[in-house]
Amino acid sequence: MDLKSHWNNIFINTEDNNLGWWENDFSQTLKFLNTLNINSNTNIFLAGSGTSNLVDELVSKNCNLILNDISDVALAKVKNRLQNINNVEFFQQDLSKHFRNKNIDIWIDRAVLHFLLDENDISNYFENLKTNLNKDGFVLFAEFRKNGATSCANLKIKQYDLDEFSKRLGNQFTLIKSEDYDYTNPNGNKKEYIYAIFKKSTI
């Protein structure tokens, strides 16, 4: 089964609040985002948006949203939920494949990057990020950290730490803040995350 079919199958057959990564409390993510100047001119890219209600939180900030997911089923569910919202673009893209011409101020990735295992796929992801993120833009990662979970949604994952993020981003990015965070999923299982926000330089 290819990745698109894998994720479509999950979103078709699992209620949202039973998904292993489902959140009702977005305070950890918002704690990082609330330090940024988000306004009606801000373009936010949500990688792997799925059916998350974080989307609704971001809509309330009156910014411009690009909601990306490999699953057209997930995007259709959110599109149905957000009827009559004008400042949202739905973008079905495998982030391991090249894309261009997205004018992004803030790139948010909660639990997407860590599913990429192939070195070429990871390199393409970071090239997409660097190419599409504006100067003075920010990227917020929330991935499984070292010595934590080794799989999710019946897929193996790659664990991350600050050194790995920094190496992949290069010297054009500066760490603003990071924090370890233990998330408890709907099944009561603890998942160890690392949150880190970086700023892209103007050079």
C-alpha cells in the first residue's frame, strides 16, 4: 500500500478523536506560535494538517492558511468543516517531493517529518522548507525525540534532536526556543516529543 492509500485508509476508518496523535489541547503548540507576530498578512503552512482542530485555532488568528496533507480524504473532511472560510488554501502534496512558489512565513510540522526515513526524501523535505519559507520566516517542529517512540500509525519513524534539526537546516537558521514535551494520546500512551522553533535569516 502506498503512503497516500495508507493515510486515506486511516482517515476513512478511524474517528478523529481515536487517532493516535489526536489533540484537544493545543497549548503546547500555541505557546510557541503566540511569541510570533501573526496577522492578516501572515502565511502559515501546516504540514500534514490531517483533520486536526489546530486548523480552527489558526483560522481564529485571521491569517492565511495553506493546509497540506498527502491524504485527500483528510483534506476533504477539513474543507467540509471550514465552509465559507476564504483565507484557506488546500494543498495535497507529498512533502518528500519537490514543490515551489509557496510564500510561507511560518511552517508548522507536528509529527510529519519523522515519518520520512529515506535520506533522499528527508533532503527533499528540507529543500522544500528552505525554498518556500520567506526570509525572516519561522519553522516549528514537533517530532518524536531521541529514545522515544519508534513507530506510529503502523509506520516506522525517525527520531530527532536539536543537533539533527540544526544540521539539516544549515547556518541560515537560528534556534529560537526548544522544549521536550510528553504527549498522552487518546489511548493513554505517552509519546515523547521535541518542540523546536527556528528563524530563517534575511541573508
